[in-house]
Amino acid sequence: MSGRAIVITSGKGGVGKTTATANLGLGLARHDRKVVLVDGDIGLRNLDIIMGLENRIVYHLVDVVRGRCQVRQALVKDKRFPHLALLPASQVDQKEAINPEQMRELVAQLKEDFDFVLIDCPAGIEQGFRNAVAGADEAIVITTPDVSPVRDADRVIGLLQNSMGDPQLIINRMAAEMVQRGDMLGQQDVLDILAVNLLGIVPEDDEVIVAGNRGAPVVLNDRSRSGQAYGRIVRRILGEDVPIPELNGYGGFLHRLGKLFSRR
Amino acid sequence: MAWGTFVQRLFGNKGSSAELAKDRLQVVVMYDRLGLSAGQLEALRKDIMETISRHVAIDSERVKIDFLPTPAEVTITAPVRRIRTRGEAQKQQTG
């Protein structure tokens, strides 16, 4: 088997990389794919707690790279899906504890056993980023519709284009009412600036916090708007043609009337 | 202001911060992509103006340099006051 290795990255911290990684992983597992989530944020381990697997960690990524254990021993099996596993980050080491070459080897090894290797990238564009990106075949960039995450996303997209071609974009925490009021960048605004392919939009949703509290990512909650959005994104990753629904707000009468006159 | 914005404002939609955000982002992202600072950009502007002025009389107050993203493009708008004859231009260069 040779799986797809996808890095989830953003440049800016706090825009939802780890949450997205957890949701995409669980979503893919729900479609019966064999998935491993790699926490690339060495020193600031977080994917485990978002996934609700924090109490099961024995070994971690740096242990594997250093040969202190087998990959198999470090993988934490998900409680809900036996074919979903987590490779946790070390909480005590520094980013420099591993290098891109070691990461490439590790990811190549994981690709033999899994359909998807999702790598949760740390914030920033330094060593941690270079490590996380090293073994990936594809990249998903997450941003929120705010000025600084979009700016940082543009930087990261530039870096990724040099090494692996165009990444796909997820816009997280979109608030339709704010877009409608003209107080938040809309989907098209963000795309005009970043000029990459849009993989999906996740609406602002309190359920994400609740899901974090519980260690049960929103994609498992079919009634939540954000969970549904992640569900659609997962199907797109699997190659299905799922339209991106227009967020209520953009496309209203006044907006369309405005567009008619603006000739843009 | 674009007509669209005007119509939206007419109907009670007050100044759009999203539009401002987009304009600011477009500028900053272009600087980032070019690896240019605002100071370097000013230097570029001066150089370009000097070069053009050597051949054409331009309205230097109204020279505009725009960077457009996707596809990346630099547009220089320099309103011409009058085009000098070849002789005049040479005279100025030697004199």
C-alpha cells in the first residue's frame, strides 16, 4: 500500500490546524480508510487531547525516530475506529530533536501501512514547519478570514509551492452574518488574495469548543454545522465532487444588486 | 468607491471593514511576495520616474505603481504632460 501523506499547515497559530487534522482524520476513518495522524508539534503536544486519547500515550514520535521503540509501539489506537491511529508528539523535546530527512523516512514507512498520513504542522515557518512538510505529498492550508492569518497563509503557500506545488485551502470560522454586514472577508475575497483551490469552508460554531472539551471532534456530530462541513471536506479529499454550499449571507439581494452595478 | 459599495451604503450598509481588510491585505501580500519593504518600493518608484522623465514629461505627482496579485503584475501609470521631441530629450541629457 502507498498512502497519501497530507500536511495540515497555516503559518499563523490558533486558526484550527490541530482541530482540522483531528476532524479530517476521524472523517476519513468513518469512510473506512486506514488513517494515521502525526502530531508534528514537538514540545507542544495537542492532537492527543483534541482526539481524547491523552491517557493512552506510551511512546512518541521522537522515541520512534531515535530508535527507542518501534513505530507500531508508539501508535495510539483510536477508541472509536480501530483503523485510526495517532502518533503523538513528544512533550519534552525541542523541534530540533528531529530533522526533515528523519521525518521523510518515518512518513514513507507509515504510508506503507495507511491510506492516509495526516501531519499536523506546528505554527511558524521554521524547523518545525520544515520537518512537518518534509514527508508530505500534498498540503492543506488553513486560515480564518482575518488579516493576519490570511497574510501568513500567503507566505506559507509561497513556501509550499516551491517544494510540492499548490496546496488546497480551508477557510475556518467563517461567520455568515459578519460577511453579510461587510465586516468579515468573504470566501471570494480570501480566494482573490490567496489564489489557490478552495477545499472547503467551516462555519464559526460553538460546537467546536464543546467537542474539544469532550475529546470528540465535531465531525462525529452530524447535527453540527461545522461537523457537516468537515464531512463534506472529507468527501472532497476522497475525490467526490461535493459543491461548497453558499454560506447564508453572501448572495443576498443587496449584494447581488451591488454586484450588478460594480461590473467587477 | 465602487458602484456596488455605493448601492450597499445607500441601503444602510455602513462602511465595510471587510473591504478595507482586503485592500490592506492585497498591498501587504504583494510586498511579502516581492520581498520588498515600503522603503524599497519608494526607491523603485523614484528610479522608474527618473527613467521615464528622461524621455517623456510626466506628471510626477500622479505617477502610480500598482501591484496586482494573480497573475502577479506591476502596472505603472504615469500621466504624460507632453511628449518631447527627440532633439529636446537629447539636449537635456547632454546639457
